[in-house]
Amino acid sequence: MDFAIETADLVRTFKIKRGEFLTAVDRVNLQVKPGEVFGLLGPNGAGKTTVIKILVTLLYPTSGRAFVAGHDVVREAEAVRPLINMVSGGETSGYGILNVRENIWMFSQFYGMPGKLAKERIDRYLKRFEMTGDAATKVNRLSTGMRQKMNIIRGFVTDPQILFLDEPTLGLDVHIAREVRQYIREWIAEKKDHTILLTTHYMAEAEELCDRIAIIDNGKLVACDTPAALRATMGEGGAFTLTLSPAPTDTTLVDQIPDVRNAYLAKSDGRTTGELRFTLNSDARLPEIFAAATQAGFAVRGFSKREHDLEDLFVKIVGRRLHEDE
């Protein structure tokens, strides 16, 4: 098997009303190697969820082909399903009337796991994720974070050859999200022939975990490479952050200044300060930017320069931040 996941001119269209169709996936070609953590990034509506649904045999492609573990997902769906598992952030977490152990056990039996093996793995994962004390707790009494940890266990307990993680840390607190990322690293290091396809809205998470990243927008694959190689396409210069008061509502301040590129608004407290980020090839324009801020009535509360990151790259390629439309 040359590739764990492969798509060839994959297309999926949806009929939205009589005579009108939406192309959600537009001739996407992916090649994911065994042992990779492969990131699939894109804004809402970009087509990444549709791609995943095709790969996990939940949706037929309109045209093109897709292969998972060497099997055609349409013609050999029954061969694909025992080899994969999927966890989505924010999904409904099992059956509320069952407890944690019963839910994980139920899903293990859907995969036909031998009882003794299932019990051993469930015990091991409950201990690993510090949920042994919650094993007898009904799911409808768990916090959101604990329910998602149960989902993560459910995804790993079958030891899938290929695991699809769709926003696995969505809505989790910092501690639990860090715990999930740490185990993803441990699992892929131990299971060197296993593969993870990850979608995330957290650029730092993608950079931390992924060997390669593909960016999809409007159904098209627009970039695919290692995080380092993608950052290198940003060219020379650096990424700058201005913390301004009051919080800016747009990027007009820097849009008319030559050499400023990829400007966008980052975090803001909504009342007193906000961050304006942009890239420059040279520091020579900075005095002009500071003067423009003062003339526009802003006070500069902070300033920093950093190396380009994946957020900057995403803005350059797609024209907006990853989660700007949420």
C-alpha cells in the first residue's frame, strides 16, 4: 500500500434547488502516506467535511475515486469500515442512559472486538485519560470535556489503521486539549504504520501535530506541503502585531501603506484593545504605520515582530483567517 488515503479528481456536487448545483469538492487530489498525521484545513463550507464523509464511506462522490487503506471507498466500503474510526468535536456523545464504560464497550462491539481485548483496552484508556473514577457515571451527567475524552477513547480503542479526527479539541479547555494532543503524538509514535487525518480550527494545533497540511477552499485544494515548507512560501520579512486602543474594527489603518500584506484583525477584548496583524518585507515602513495609527486616533499599547506562522499563510492563500467566519 503506497498511500493510506488517496483521492483522484474527487468531485462532489449537491443539488440546492431545481437546476442549480453546488460543487462542494472540486477535483481534489490527496495522497496521504502511512504513518502520517495529515492536516486538512479550510474555512467553514470549504469542503473538508464532505471529503471526510466520502473517505469514511458515508457519502458517495459524484465523480473521481477515493481509496482508504488501498480499498475503493465506493466499491469496497465493507472492507474500509473495519479499518477506520472517526471522532468529531462537539458530536453527540453516545447514549445518555448508559455509563462511560458501557458506551465505549458498545462501540467496541460494533467493531467485533473480542470481549477480553475490549475490556483490557477500555481499562487502559480510562486510566490513561484519568477517567477510571468516571467509568460508572452516566454520560448525560458528564461535563462537555469529559464527554469528549470519552469520545476520544472510543476512537482509539478499536486500534484503527486510519483514524479521522474532525475538530477533536473543539470547545475543550486548555488542559484537556493538551492531554488529547499529547496522546495523539504518543499513539502515532507507537503505531508507526497507522495514519491520522486531522481537521482543526487551531493553527497552533495543526503546526504542532501535522507532518503535512493541505488547505482547501471553495472545494479546491490550494496548497499541500509540510508546515515548514508552507511557511517558507511567505518569503522574507516578518509578521507584525500592533495592539491598539480602542480596538480597530477593520484593517483600513494599514491597507493603504505600501508593502503591507495580509492584514487581518486578531483577538480583541471588544472594548479597549484589539490586535492588528500584518506582514512586511522590511521594517522601514514601521514609522509610517505608527504615525498613521496616531493620526487615526489610536494609541499603540503593544508591538511585536515574529516569524511567519500558518495563520499568516492561511490569510495569504484564502484571504481570511481560518475561523473568521464563525
